[in-house]
Amino acid sequence: MLPMRTFRCPHCDASVFFDDDCCLNCGTDLGYRPEDDEMVRAVEGVRCDGHAVWDCPWLLSDGVGWCRSCRLDVADPTASTGPDRSEFERAKRRVVRQLMHAGIDLHAQPQLRFEFKRSEPGKNVSIGHSDGLVTLDLAEADPVTAERVRAELGEPYRTPLGHVRHETGHWHWQAWVATVPERLERFRELFGDERADYAAALDAHYSRADDGSWRDRYVSFYASAHPWEDYAESFAHVFHLRDTTETATANAALGVVANIFGPFDELYDQWLGLSVAFNELARSMGVADLYPFAPPRPAVDKLRFAYEVLLAQPIT
């Protein structure tokens, strides 16, 4: 995994965000060059065609067309546009960057692809994964819709970024766990037997009330539905803590967190202190906790497994 780096304007050295296409300090047109993980002047590459559609700031170094992230969309990228699509595309770019830094081959079989649909009255979109294809509901980019669904399902956290990470976790299991016998064996020891009827498990999950009995083994109520969901939730949480800790490391000079990106236990120890800190900051503003979870030890072991598979480390 590449070391953390702070994104800065190549002209004036001002801090810039990952999705910026222009420096607010000096006005320089910027683009993100994924192969180098850095912001450069836009003239140093060719803008992704997605820049004109949903403000994709990524640059191409190999011709014209769509960037590595936008290429993962299966349908005509211009068929569905607007702020909701832009929100999901931003989320996808963050996840693609994390996958690239972990050395994950985006073309591993089954190839990772994304399709975006929008729920309408009387026509709901089923968010999910099937043989590499991730389906997402653009309606959930609307904060009101997302909050309504979150409340109906009793989930403490529900965002476009969370959806992309979770569903990508299903693909990661199929491509990188199910294909390696020793990983699959260890997976079944930790998560259970994924050959249990998936549809029946989900029906049972949605028909029962959350009585809290899952809290001693799982990272979330939904993780308790089926081993596949448990892994996808664990994978998503690894990406949550890895991205948040990476961001905090960029501000290490401010005393936020040390620059540790090694063994899982070291990273997780740092995460524990960090998550308490930013939850306290959120409460100081009177808003919901940024990380409303408290993984028990068995769930942490599952996070470790997903982390080690992600980085191709020996499975413990």
C-alpha cells in the first residue's frame, strides 16, 4: 500500500481536496493523476470525459476517454446525470483509489462493474452485488431519502460511500476469498458457512426485530444476516478506518495521529483513539457520532481478516 500523502496545489502549494479540479487559492486548473496519486496541473494530462458530466477530476495518461474509475460503469455514463450521480461517482473514486493502493487488480474475475439506477414511486431499486456487478440506487444520494431508509431499517450509518464500500466488499470476497482455499477455510471459521441459503437468511433478518443480541459477535446488525453480509460489512469498515486514519495522518503535524500503516493491530489501536476523538468532536457540535459502532473482539478478528486479505498478508 502506498504511503499517505497530502494533496497540494502544484503551483502555490495550498492544500486541496481529493475531488478538486481547481485550486481555490491561486485558480490553477488541477487534475488527479491516479498512477502517481498526486494532484497536477490539468495540462499535464487529458481530462476524463466524466469531467464534463459529473466533474470527475481524474486525468488520463494513455489517450482520451474515461478514467479508471469511470470505466467501471457498465451503461452509457451520460444516460444518468445530475447531483445524485455525481455524489455516487465521488464515492466510487475514493474506493477505487483505495483498491489501487492495496494493489487490487480491478480486472480480477469476476470483473468489478457498477450500474446506477434510481428508485421511483412504485419501483424500488435493489442495491446489491451479483457476479462482480454492483447495483446502486441514486435516490439515496438525497439526504432526506437516505435518512428515511436508514430510520426504517434501523441502521446507524447509511451513505453513498458506505454503499460503495459494502457492495465492493461482496466483489472482493468472490474474487479474493472464495478463490483461495486456505482463505475460504479461515473465512468459514470466523464468519460461518456462506453456503447457507442467502435469500432465506435475508428474509429472516428483515422479519426480526433488532434485540441487540448480535453485539457480542458482529460489527453491525446487518452483518448478522449472513456470512456474506458479515464480510462485506467488515470490508467496508476496514475501508472506513483506513481512509479516516489516512486523512488524520495528513494532519499529524497538528497532533491528530501518528503515521502508522503497518500490522492491523497497530492500525486498529490508533483507530480506537481517533474514533473516540472525532465522535467527541461531533458531540461538541451536537451532531451524530461520525463512527456509531463499537465492534466486539470477534468482529475485530473479522476486520483483521479482511484487512490481511486486502493487503495479501499472511492470514492469522
